[in-house]
Amino acid sequence: MNERVPVLAVDNLNVEFRTRSGVVKALENVSFHVNRGEMIGIVGESGSGKSVSALTAMGILDEAGRVTQGSINLGGLDVLNAPERDLQEMRGREVSMIFQSPRTALNPIRTVGKQIGDVLRRHGSANRQNVRAEAIKALMSVRIPDPERRHDAYPFELSGGMCQRIMIAMALSCRPELLIADEPTTGLDVTTQAAIMDLIKELAKERNMATVLITHDLGMAADYCDRIVVMHAGHVIEQAATAELFASPRHPYTAKLMKATPHGEGSLDDIESIAGGLPDLRAELPPCRFSARCERYEAACDMPALIADEVSPGHLVTCRRPL
Amino acid sequence: MSVLLEVESLKKHYVLSGQGPSDNPLVRWVRQRLTSAEDHTPVLHAVDGVSFEINAGESLGLVGESGCGKSTLVGMLARLSDKSEGRISFAGRDIGEVPSKVFHAEPERTDIQIVFQDPHESLNPRFTSFDTIAEPLKRLKGITDKAELTKMVEAVAEQVDLPKMLLSRFPHQLSGGQKARVNIARAVAVEPKLLILDEPTSALDVSVQAVILKLLVRLKNDLGMSYLFVSHDLNVVRLLCDRVIVMYLGQIVESGPAEEIFTRPAHPYTKALISAIPNAASAGNERVRLTGDPKSPIDPDPNACRFHGRCPMGEDKCSRAAPPQISVTADHYAVCHFAQPS
Amino acid sequence: MNEFFKHLRYVLTENPVTLFAGTLFLIFVIFALFGPLIVPYDPLASNASQTLKPPSWDHWFGTDQLGRDVFSRVLVATRLDLAIAISAVAISFVIGSVLGSLAGFFGGWTDKLVGRLTDTIMAFPLFVLAMGIVAAMGNTVENIVYATAIINLPFYARVARTEVNVRRNADFVLAARLAGNSSLRLLATHIYPNTLPPMMVQVSLNMGWAILNAAGLSFIGLGVRPPTAEWGIMVAEGAGYIVSGEWWLALFPGAALMLAVFCFNLLGDGLRDLIDPRRRT
């Protein structure tokens, strides 16, 4: 595959959810892409639409959700128009996903080795004879110590970090082009979190795999990602290479998010909260969904047709009055 | 500075009777006849000899990972559970001797309060914000007059910037930040001397975290409370605490002034913790990484360092002798064979 | 109170099944309260010239072997059947949930004692146990109520025990302990009220069951005695006439019985929503 063609390209995506109390405009004009070997971070607070973007890209949007506009191209497949059979083929082979709370994602009454073996056999990379050896190899690939013994362990006998390693082993067993990690370390201890993130980064590099890290932790995204996509209330408001984004955030929300995150040095006076909350996505919304919380707001911000502006190569900002 | 809380060799051991040899006397008797093996019921050392103190008006940070005994320790300090051994003395009185079941009637009940981690789970779904904040005032301060109670609840709500109109709402009608405020209001309503904050911001979005942290600092100054700030978010601990203690598998491994712990950690575990903080500034730096999982807290070897096996600098002697407590500076110590006085 | 009615309206309009069950329940309640006033005939008055008449304009549900109006009897029986079921369920709810709550909260020997008691009751075939109790204590309506209450006890005790147990160390309970509540007050004001929504489902299911049970006891000749109008006896008395073609004697009381059980079974979710503040918007 051509290096220039992104593994995943989401273009102008709109997603709505029908609920009893009205239509939630969960995503609007969301565009982003991931290249081969690249790790991007989708960062935002809860309710910003990070996970919905990822689920839609996998073609596993909830029944109540509806794509009203846009296109998703995943490894050459038009996800929104492909038949379910092709999508199933794609999931696993092209793209895999890991979630938070790995322990609940594993079957509690089967040994972890067997569960890995199931996945390996389903994808044809192992047969009845060599499944045990292949599963142990997979455990080894995610740096699980003593894989022979751990192969026969049940999920409850393993720590949360160990379970997440097993989920990673399963996700990567069929060598996907793209890994989507949805808050993979939430609920894990800091040292475990660091070890898991190191592992994901290392494996991605080794396999030249594209990775999407969904997180609320700006610090973690900065630490591991090449590029960061910032979301707020269903909009992508800014995206840029990590270093550039941190050096010169252009969207007021990004800047505020950085100021709100404690970062080691400095005192409490250096961090600031962001006034207001997310707007009600069921209501009639202004073109800029941050305008109600923004200090730089002026009448021009209410003009329709707000689009992302490329302020420098690869740095897109969706704001009429960028910093 | 006067000492508010003094904890000495505090221990909490759980006898795991269900997991060892049966505690049925008949089964025991038969076992003893059949085998020569000595009966031993495994014991979980949740908190194993912890000593520290909190001064009046001080913020002490308690850092450690899940399973290190933080929560058990907090439960004992707040007198929600009973200790196995040791002393908890609060403002000069040994409150550890009072069984937790009857502690609600002690005068110190008012003085020690907790703000829990999950702002939603810690509110009774059938209580309005008003009911929740009013309850400690009724039970502990004995205020029954409705008008007076309303006045006091409204005053507390104002103190924590909780709009008056939210007082009649149920928890499910409040946002995360508002629920956090209700929890804080309940805890400070009786003006405690020691407020234990159990990960008070970990369930909140970044955008509200800062307001809540600032609110906590302001309340501390206004009401002259001491804080025991339990957290795994070291960035937050660093912002709020004067002193920090680091726990690992039921024991304190390092203790000292916050700034010193963060800039010159002496214990390898503390070093690993600090270098694990995700941070834009540290991207690409060399890191201390831990391998494997912590050892089991069940029947730990008394003659070995509990961190041995995960420790990047572990040596043979670590598995043969418990590490000594070494003073790094006057008020900074680490429990490690390799710690050096500076 | 106004708040409550607003919520009641919300719960009823929210779910059509609840609305249906609620309407049905209301009809039963009206019959129970005003049955004797609105029926066209005296339910006990026999009429030798009008025996075993099929349903007609004069007698909607026909007449029985003594010429009594089946429609009037079915309607009037509502009061007795509901009264037995409601009082039986009320007794077992109160005693069962208190015992279960104590067991779930304190554990230890309290738990063991309550556990043994409920296990003992559960060990019997429940209907046979109820028969035994009524036979032993005497053949009265009161004893039907007690028997039905006793056999329902374990269900409430078990649900209450589990519901209390899972909340015993919930954060909000610990917080309430810090607010100066004693253990008993904690149980009574914080834990117990939160177990009510799941208990309500149990209550409603049990209500239907209790009606069936009371009718069943009467059917086999225990408890309510003829000529009292009661669905169970009416079905029992009418059963013999089905073979000879007089189907209306057993069908209509049987249908009323079925409808009542059906109504209570559907009512469960609505009742839970009604009592759960989280459903209030």
C-alpha cells in the first residue's frame, strides 16, 4: 500500500443519536486521518464525541446512531457503504480495538491462553496442533513474564495490567493495519499505565501500524502521540503535530485545556478551569459550539459555515478568531 | 506546629479463614491426625506497621497504587473500620480504641470527615442535596430547628459555590462538578479538623478539576483544616500537599516534604511513580519502568524488601533482609537498602 | 404530593404497558370498593326459577345452580380476593424485608438464623405447606392470609438480604456513617429505602401469586366457605358443570382471576419506576 494513502480517513462525518428527548447531534463535520506507522491522539472531555468517532470508523455504531453525512475510508474500504460481511472481514484483519476495563472484556470462565487461541484460529494464523505454541508466542510478544504458566491462568488470577496486555495480544494477533485504543489505561495504576502505553507504542513501531489513542489525558497524548486531534462537543476544533500544538495552540479551547491540566512544576495558580460546560447537543447549536464558553467570542463567531483553517502545514484550526 | 493526628505502628491484618485449612473443628482435628503439617491460616497484611503524623493546618499527601493499603488505612483513620494493632491518636486522645461501630457517638466523629472518590456513588440517590448536607448537621451538631438548619445548609452551599436552586435536586439531576461540591459541602458542614480527600478529582473532567482543587485550598485556609490527600495523580498531590508519604504493599516506603520527594526521590518506587506521570515536558526522556506485578500481600516474607522483584536496582541482599529506614534529610526518609543520606 | 402525582403521570404515560396495567388495577380497586353497591343482583340471593341460565342481557355472565347472578358474584368477590392478597403480601413484605435486611446488614449469626428459617420454609412444596397451615390453624379467611404470608416470606427475605448486602459498604453508606448515623439508623434511613424499587417488582409478582394461592386454597375447600362469593370457590363449584355444558359458571370467575394475576404481573415495572427517584426527570 502507498505510504501516502492514510490507513484511516474520516471525512466530514456527521452522526446523530435519536433519543426520546430529541436528536443528539453527536458529531458534526468531523475529519481526521491516520497514516501508516503514525500514532494520533483524539483528546477531549467526556461527551466530546471521541469514542463515537472511533466506533463509527469501525462500523459498530450503536443502533440509535445514524450517519447523516460524510465518508470513512479504512484501508481502501468505504466503511459506511460496505456490506456487513466485508465489515466483519475488515474488523480484526484491518483494524482492532482495545477498551478500558480489560477484565470485563475477557470471558471469566476460560483460560486466557484459550481465548487468545480462539482468536488466532478464527483468523487462520494457527491450527489445532500449534495453537498452544502460537498463543504462548502471542503472550510473549506483549512481554508477559512466564507465558507458559500464564497461558493456563483465568482472568481473575491476573492483574488489570496483565489483562490489558492479553487484550492487546488478542487485538494484534491478526496483524491489523490500525489499532484503536479507547482509554486503554483508565482505571490502571500509573506505573502500569506507563508500561501499557510503552508497550502499545513499541508494538506499533515494530509493525509499522497506525494507532488511534482516545484519551481525556492531554499529558498522555502529548507523551506518546505524533499528532493530536482535539475534540469539543462533537467538533474537531484543532489538530496538529504534538510539538506544534503544545508550542502554539491556536484554538482557545486547546489553550484552556492545557492550562487546566496540572503538569508537575508550578503552583495551583497556574492552572485554570474552563468556565461553563458542554452545550446541550439536543438544542439548536451555534456554528462554534465553544462560543458560549469562549472569552474571545464576538458577533462574527455566529456566522454560519465555520470550517477548519490550515494555519500552517498540517495544523488545522476550526475557529474564526484563533489565538 | 501542634500534632493533630499521630499514627503509630498501625496494622490491619485480615485472617483469610475461608482460604486456608478449614476452620471447622472436626476437619481440623482429622487433619492434625493425618498430617504433620502445622496449621497455618493465611493472613493478608493490608496495612503493616504504618507510622506518621499530620500537623494542624497541614496537607499530607498519601500516594500509592491500588492494593497498597491506602483505602484500608483511610478506613481506620476515619474510624469506619477497626485496626488490628497500633495506635491512632487524635488531638491527644487514643481514638483507635473506640470500636468503629459506636464511634458515631464520639465527639471526634465531627472532627474527621471524608470526601469520597466517586461523587455519584457517595450520594444517596433518594436524598436531595439539601438532605445530604443537612444530615451531619442534624446528627452531629444536633440542630433540629428547621429554619436554623436551612440557614446553615445554605451557608455551607454558598461556601462551596453550590447554587441554592440545586439544593432541592437529586444526585442524578446534578453534573459531576456539582455532585463533587455537594460531597465537599457535606464533609465541611460540621467543620472538621481533619478532612480526608480520597481521590477527590479523579472522576472529574479536567475542565472542572481546577475549580474543585482551588475550592479545596480556599476551604482549608478558611476553616483551618488539615488535609490527608489520597491520590495516585502525583501532579495534583504536588500542587496541594506540604508533605507526602508513599506506600507500597502496606508499608510506607518514603516520606518527606512534597517538593523534595518530587525533585529528589530516594526510593526506587517513588522514582518509578514520578517518571510514570504522562507529561508533555517529559516526552522522550529516559524513564524508570517497573516490570511485573506487586507481590502478594498475603503472608509477606518479613526478611525481604517487598519491592524486590519489581525494583530496577534490586540486589541479592534485598531478598534476605528487610530494608532499613534511612534518613535522607531531617524530615525525609526512605525505606531502602540503597537510600543515601544527603 | 403534587410532585408525586406529576411523577405518577410521567410513569404511566412513559410506558403503555404500565398505563394498561394501571387502568386495569384501578378498575379492580373500584370493584373492590364499590362492588356491592353497583351490582345488579344480590350475589347471595338464590332464585329457583332462574337456575343455570346461560349469559343473557339480564344476566351477563349467566346464573349458577342456585339461580344466583354470576356477574354480581364475580364483581363482589373482587373485594375479598384483593383483601386476602394485599394483606398477605403486606405481612410477608414487612416481616420478610425486615428479617432479610437485618440478615444482610449484620451478617454472622443473624444471617445464619434467617437463612435457616427461609430455607426451612422453602424446603416444603409451598402450596402443601399453606394447606397444612390452614388445616392446622383452622379453616378461616384470616388463616388463609397468614398461610399465604408465611409461604411468601422467604422471597422477600432473600431479595432484601441481597439488596441490603450489596449496599452495605457503598460509598454513600460510609458517608452517612461519617455523618453520625448509628448502624440501625443507617440501615433504616439510607440502605433500606434504596432496596424498595427492586422489592416493588417482587411485591407485584407476589400479589398475583397470592391471589392464585388464596383461590387455590378455597378451590380445594379450605378457607373461604360457600356461599361466600370468592373466585376460587366459584371456579370449584362451577367446574362440575363444565362437562354438562354450563361453562359460564367456572369461566367468568376464572377469567377474573387470570386478569387480576395478569394485571399485577404487568404492574411490577411501573411500581418500581414510581418509587425510584432516579426515574424522576
